[in-house]
Amino acid sequence: MGRPGMETRFKMLVTAGPTVEDIDDVRYISNRGSGRMGFEVARAAARRDWDVILVAGPAALKTPRGVRRVDVRSAAEMFDACRRIFPKVQAAIMTAAVADYTPAHRSRGKLKKSGRPMLLRLVPTADILAWMGSRKKAGQILAGFALEAGGVSGGRSEAARKLRAKNLDLIVLNGPESFGGKTAAFSAFDAEGRWTDLGRISKASLASWLVRRVEAAAARRGTDLRQQIAFGGKLRQGNNRPKDRCSAEDVSVRFRPVPASGSSPTHPST
């Protein structure tokens, strides 16, 4: 495990928040994502001794204690950060509400009002989750979210399709009501074809449950989180806390083992 006085922890990538796609220096396209879900996941994972790198779009939230945060703005910036970080982690939970489209051309300055209709050409952004799924290593665990207009009752077929198409281990289904709030209705679908109806719970409760499910999935796949030091993870002396902010390249930090646990959802007590 390491010499006396050293710790081993495994790395987790978490994404959070919306992305902002600039039209010009004043206007942009975005969504109502607050980042709360991803920040709760990062907090829950850090409490269970994961070494967490949080890639966050614009979000007015405090960085959870012990978490390294990489701030990004656009879908392209988030994709660039994830491409560099994902090969170095054992698990990734992708909660960010990434824009599906971005302006084909970003204007400098401010576009002038002309009084005439204006056509804004949009082009697709990269599918970050699909890219990660296509490059997932043996033993890596990848979880994502599917926000569907039909919510937990009407979006199951699409969520299941996304899990298979993107090679995910777990996908969490929710609806538009989840934007900005502290609670919402959630369902989860795993790679073994099982649905778990979580009902209406807090995002903090979902985060705790989700981290444990990731650990359980790793154990079922034969990844021993107590023994395996994988994907180039490095050991560091002592109990120095990681700095709160970092670049996407600065991800070699300390590890500690995480035991797999049960997969029962934790509902709020009130």
C-alpha cells in the first residue's frame, strides 16, 4: 500500500454546472443548471476518501472541502479538461449540463441591433460522455445523467439507450424540475439492465448513494479499491490537503483506499 506515513487514494473525476457558449462579448447561450448535483457528488466522494477533481462550468457554489476544482466556461473547455483528466482516474461521474450546440461563429464586440430578423447558426458540441465511454479502460467506472422531458416515468427508454450507446456503467434519469432545486425525483439504470426507482430525494442523498454504487460496480467488476493502484496514480507524503483550484494538467495527488459498500438508496430523514 505504501511506506509508513503515506496514504493511497483513488481518483474520481466529477463534472458540474452548465456551460456557456458565447455569441459575442455580451450575449451567450446557456441553461438553468446550477451545478448543485455535481458539487454534492464531489463532496460525497471526498468524504469517502476519494481524491476528487471537479471540472465545473460557471457555478456560484463553494468548492467542497478537499476537492480540486478546475473552472471552465464552454463545452469545448470542459471537453478539453476531461480529455486530459479521464485517463488518470479510476471513476468518473458526469453531472454537468453541457450545451448540445454552440454558435458556429463568435462575434467580437457586441452585435448591433438592426431591427431585422437575425439568423444564428449553431453547430453541435462534442459528446463528452460518448468520447469517454469509447475510451474507458478495463476497471474504470463511468456514470452519467440523462435529463429527459418525460422525467423518471417517461424517459426510461431514452436513458437506457444512452447507457448502451455511450458504454456507461450507470445512468441517472431526471427531469427538468431538477434544475436549481435541492430535491428531485430520480431513477437509475445500470449496465446489468436493472432500474432503481429512488423517488424524490435530496441531491445530497443521491450523491451519497451514487458514490457507493460506483464503488460497488468497481467491486463487481473485480477492481479491488483496497489494493489496486492503477492508471499512473502517484503517492504523496503525509496529510497535506490538495489546493482548492488547479489546472486540468495538475491532477497527480494523493490516494487512499475506498471499500465497496452496499447499494441501497439513502432517503432523507425529513
